[in-house]
Amino acid sequence: MKKLLGVALSALTFFSFVPAATAQTATATELLSYLSVAPESNGSSYSRSLFRHWSDADRNGCNTREEVLLLESSIPITPGRGCRITRGKWFSEFDGRTFTSAASLDIDHFVPLKEAWDSGASGWDSTTREAFANDLGFAGSLIAVSASSNRSKSDRDPADWIPTRTAFRCSYAVTWVQVKYRWGLSADEREVAALRNLLGLCPAGESYSLPERAVDAPSPSPIPSVSPTPTETPSPSVSPSPTQSPAPSPTETAPVSPSPTPTQAGTELPRITPGAFCAREKEGTQGMASNGLVYTCKTSATDTRLRWRR
């Protein structure tokens, strides 16, 4: 089982194009300032076949769907021949249902493929589109959910669809923004308005990590000023979060030293990707992002999956 888990975890960073960047954090109300705002385009040229998905990128015998099922099951799984997975235990975050049969689950692209196409992916090459469709480098990109909820969502953005499980709506909006940020995808004005409402459900002051970029992306345009939030800055040249500043001002207190701070048995912490899945046996342990911020393998009040979190 450890070997199988190891090969599953090895896929988490396989589809990574851009070197590790400095990890950033933002409150829910600040998150939107990291997205470029633009109308959707090129929708008529979309075809699902343009995104090759369920690849076996690391050639370990398990395709992307199977990797997600292995990672998200709350009980150990022993795959059959050809990495066939039939039984496990999964919690569908969209509707709060629990399943033991893999056949009842779909693997949802958190930002649907067509939504990605309309938001900037139409300009990508085929390799980048395949990487997006199989992104195991950030835990939020792909999620196992009930087939019925996935098909209800289809290719709609938060302006037209939100999960029936109200406890997940904050996390849904946060993850949506994180995935779009990771891949440099834009958001249209209706989408931004819906996200702003959902992010208003999040706990005040709680910080969320921005994942490492998977592609090079331009600096975002400022969010439209029709309903600005107090924490958003009007100019993209000013960082919306203190952690983005090149150097703390005299009044700022850096949350941690950028140099590694060993905290586990006197040894240097392992390097991790903020927001990525972590294994069950890692629960409660710590890891360090590329800029020295320390993360813990844990669940949250709105997400039962183990991830590297602040």
C-alpha cells in the first residue's frame, strides 16, 4: 500500500511548467484582486477533445482519474490489475454525500474545461491544455464528487451554479479563484460579482494560500470599481496583501523568517506545495514552501481532505 500511495503522490508535481514561486497568502476579500477581469471569448471554437485528459503522466499504471480516487479516499485502497479501483470511501463536497463505489463518482475539473477555454486556455498549446486537464500539482484542480452534482454543474461558472452544500460555498469560491490564478485565467464581470458574494461567506480575517503558477501569466487588471471591497487596492501596481511587498516596512511584522526554521525533531522541514494533498500518515506534520512559510498537513472546517494549509 505504501508503494501505491507513493506512486500516487509522485504524480502531484508531474505537470509543472514554472519553477516554484514565492508563496503568497490573501484573505477572502483580497483574493479577487489576483484575477484579471475580461469577457469570455472563443467559446464557439471549444471542443472537449482539445484537452487530453486522464493521462498516466508518470507512467505508474494509474491514470489521473485513478490517482484522484486513490488520494481522496478516506480509507486505504488496493487497486486491482491495471489500477482498477472499485471500492473505497469518498465524501462528495458539492452535496455532502458519502460513497463507497467508485462508479458513483465523477472527477470534476474545478474550473471546467470549456470555462478555461473561454477564459484564456484557447491561446494555449496542446501540452499546456493537457497539463491543465490532468493537474495533480494543486489539490483544488480536480475533485471526486457525485456524478449527479458534477453533471448538474456541467461547464457553468459560479454566476450560474454553486454547490447545494452551503458549508462548502466559501471553499468553492476560494478554490475557484486559486485554480484560475494558478493557470492565469481571467474572470468575467458576472463571475466576479458571484465570487464576491460567495467569498463574503468566508470567516473574517482567515488567510488562504495562492498556489504556485503553472504557466506564465501577466499581472491582473484591477477588479471593476462597481462594488469594491475595502481591502482591494485600485491599482495593480500595489500589492493587495502584505506578503507581496518586496520587503516589509518598519511597521510590518513578517509572519515567519524566509530562512528555513526546523521544527520537527531538529531537522529541516520537507519542501511542499501549498494547497497540495498530503498523505494520511502526514496528518499534523509540517512542511515548508519555497519562501520559508511553514504549512501543516490538516483538514479545515469546510474541507475534509488533508492538504498543506496555514
